[in-house]
Amino acid sequence: MPHATVTSDNVLDVAIIGAGWYGLKAANTYLQLEPSTNLAIFERDNTVGGTWGRDRIYPNLVAQVEHGYFNYPGTPMPKDGSTDHNLVSGDMIFKYLDTFADDHELKGRIRFNSWVSDVERCPRGWRLIVNGSIVETAKLIVATGVTSIRNSPSFEVKKNAVPVIHSMDIARNVPSFSAPEAKHFLIIGAAKSAYDVAYLLCSMGKKVTWAIRPNGSGPMPIMPTELLGKNTITMSSNRMMNYLSPSLMTTESTLGSFFHRTMPGRWLTKTYWNYMTSQADLAAGFGGNAGNVEGLRPDVRDASCFWCDSSIGLITMDDFWSTLQKGNITIIRDNVATVDPSGAILQSGTKLDVDHVIYCTGWGDHFGFFSSEMKEELGIPPYGAVAASPKGPEEPNKADPWLLHDKAADSFVAKRLPLLAAGPKDLRTPNPNRIVAKRRWRLYNRCVPLSTARDDDRSLVILGQIHTTQTPTISEVQSLWAIAYLLGEVTLPSEDTMVEEVAQWNAWVRKRYLGVGERYPYALFDWIPYLDRLLGDIGVKTQRKNGRLADFFMPYGPQSYAGVVEEYIAVRKRKGGKGWTTQLDEKPIFDSPSSSSSSSSGSKQSIGT
């Protein structure tokens, strides 16, 4: 469309794609720093919230975090609607985000029901095709999350087949689940939504067959809501926990060296996680008392709550396990081949006379507006990339510019974190049938493409591509760092250092979190040092508690980061206002030896072209 005209309303300083946790916070933060910015948010749905949008809230949708730990820093969430264990309900989250958008006058900047179908570069910066019209913007913030697009079924759906529903549409279909003719449901997949809908259907007295593919990561561990009288997620949100979860971000400290590279330290780490796993198994009754849900025991049984091979969940309903155990539910390990008018046919040949199919098998391409060439340039992995079965090391493409960096990073992680190098006992003998998705995100600090960073092109950031237990808090700090970068107020390290950081993060996360770490940048128990890095870059204090003991043992949460934007504004004023830059130390991000992975090849190799 080189000759198409752009209306003045569609020429922006900043465009944000997505009005969930990250999109709303990015807009609010940008306007705090630069109030006169011409900014618009493009949201495909008719409400704010993304995953927590109004039309996606089903009856038992509950966040796995207690009240007070799932809100933006400095903006408390009303407690009305919390569960008996003080957990936050989906309805509470939607109302909170909707109110936040109203209170911060963001609704007038949100263009609801706006489908962004294409994004490409243009002389002004970026050109978006939104509902068929052109929008041009100087800067672009992508905040689409990872649960915004349905994926297509992996099985054949015949004409006039029984209803096939993606987990995204559970809320819209709950009324039809209650119908007397809806008797037998097939659930496919082992995502958290599968557990939720299985509980919902069993509580409704429905017959459930739950199919989990036999060649994937299998069921996830489900932790008890509380341990020792405290919320399990809250207990894990402190600096002590950062050492019990081996991470490159803590390994060079004295405590890190003890926990990660001494036998007593590794014994303490394994003892803690074995206890956590034993409590999860005990709650479910695995090993003899689980009855018809024994099939939900994780495939990785060696400290399954530590490895999180297929992610990890938390009991959100007191009667979760008892409801499943008493329900008419069958767990099978099989793939679905076909769904037709009479039900479903499995790859094993088994026929199921189901009248509803609900597939909870992941999400579609939430970066589908970028071309495949643009994704490669920006360091976004192609959608649906799958590794071959691990009969042995996969032979990478010899032309892959990341080959030497990734090999060096694997070696570095193995030396620094021997526990991760060993892996779980269950996977030390490769399973020839196990297939996991393999995706490599090449974003510096999880939000800046290396190709734009190398050219000092500060027109694009990608937010939300890090999985933690504290989404609202991460969104605040990551947005602040990313916007400071867009405004030219952060000086990035050298390209070699950024390449090393990206390679080492990827190597660490796939060893630490196994199957899910192969797909996404996970940091479930490691988010505090990640925020330390971002805040340190922009000159904001990282120790958020009063006193070293409190800072080490007390839980971190939104309250710990209240005021970080105001603190940064004060830093800006002291440094001379807009346009100042923080000077980053050129030492490697993870305090690795001076012989970086890039030097191992003998010459500098450009990445992201």
C-alpha cells in the first residue's frame, strides 16, 4: 500500500498492541513520563484485560496468587470477591483492570474491536493495518501476551462434528455445558485451563474423558494452596528462594556459589523441592490414594515441582482433588485423530461417544501480524517450531549464526549450575517418543530485539515475554525499563554482551524449566533478580525492603515496588531531564568470564540480520 493515505487520527507517536496487564501499564507509564504523547492502544476484544477480559471469565477462574500480590505496585486491588484462601478471582481481576483504565483516563485512548493484521516498517517508524485501515506510529509497543489467539485443532474436524471449543471460549459456553443433553465431554491437553474445566464439569456431574498426549511433557504438578500456613506462591517470592532456584542471576554471589556449586548447598536445594513435591503428591493422593486421577501424576517425578517440565499449578479450590476423585472422569494418554458428528476417534483407534470437545492445547500465533522474515529479524521464533525426538543431540543448521553462542552458553550454564546440568532422573535416559516444542526467543532483557538494538533503533519493544508468578509487578518494572530505553535514556551494552546475555538466558531457562523452558522465557521463581537488573539499569534502588534480613527473607510483591516510576522521574530530574542516559557496565550480564561466547569464534559475528 505505498500510495495509500493516512488520516491525521491514524498518525501516532506511540502505538500499543494489547490492553491487558502490560498494555495498560505501558500506556500509563509512558504518559507519566511524557504526558503530551499522542498514544493509542489497539485491542481486538471489546473490553480490557486480555486473558482476564470480561467474556473470558468462567465460574472457577481464580488466579494462583493471594490477594495483595496480584495488582499493580501502588494501586491496591479491592478485596471483595476473594476466595476462602484469599486468592484473587477472575472477576476481581477484570474489574480491577477496567477500573484502572478508567481512573487513569486510558479508555479514551483504547480502540476496542481493533484487529491488527499486519505490521511493517515505514519512514515514520511502523505501519499497522488495523481493521483494514493504515495507522503509522513513530514507536511501537507490542503487548499482546501469549494467550490472545486461539490455536487450530491438531486433529481433523469433520463436517457437522460435535462442538469443538478452545479453552479461550470456555466462559461463553458454560451455559451449554449445563444442558441435559450435554453428558460426555472430551478434554484435550494438560494446560492449567484443562484442570479448571475438568473440575468445573465434574462439579456439574458430567462424564469426562481427559486425553493427554503420550509424547509430550505430560501433566503438571499442582502445589497445595498453602504450606506451613502461608500461601505457597507468596512463600516462594523472596530472595532466599532465588538461591533455592538455581539461576545465572544469583550464581556468582557467595550464597549462590554455596547453593549451586557445593554438595551441602545442592542437598539443601533438593531437600526443599523434594518436600514441596511430596506435599503436592500427598494432596493429590498419588502413589495409591489418587483413584481415577492417578494418571495426572507428572511424568517427571523427581522433584516435579522444581523442574516444572510442563509448567506448574496451584490448588485454587479446596475440593479440587476430591471433586475429581469422586467424579466420573477417565484419564488417558492418547492423541485425538478425528472429531465427527458421533464423537471422537483417538489415534489408538478407540471411539468416544462424546458430545463436546474442549481442547486446551496452547495458543495461536500472537505475533501473526509480523511476516516470517520480520520475526526472524526481530528474534521472535517461528510459530509452531518443533524439535525432533531426543534420540541424541539435534544437529543444528551449520549456517545458524547462534550455533557457537548457544554451545558456549550451554557449557557455561553446566559449569555454573551442576544441578541443572544433571537434569531430573526421569529424563537422563532419553525417551525416543518424547517431542517438545523448541522455540528460541532472541530478545535482550526479554524485550529488545538485537537487530534494532544494534542499529540504535529505539522504535520497538516487545513486552510480556517472560512467565512469572507476579505478572502485574513485572509489567510495571519491565514497562518502565522499556520506555526509558525507547526514550533514549538507557545506554545498552555492546552487541557481544547482549548476544551473550540472550544465549545464556536461553540455555539456562531450557535446563531449569525443561519442556516449558524450551518454549517460553520462564522465570517462575527467579523474577526478583530480573527486576534488580532492570531497576539497576535506570538508577532506581533494587533493595526494596528495610534491612538486609527483611530484604532476604520477607516476601516481595507489588507493595515492594510501589513508587518505582516516581523514583525514576526523580532520577531523571537529577540527571537533567529527558534524554539523559544511564551508562551500563560493559562486563557480561551474568558475570561470566571475560572470554565470551562471541570471542570463541575468533571474530565478531552479527546477529539478527
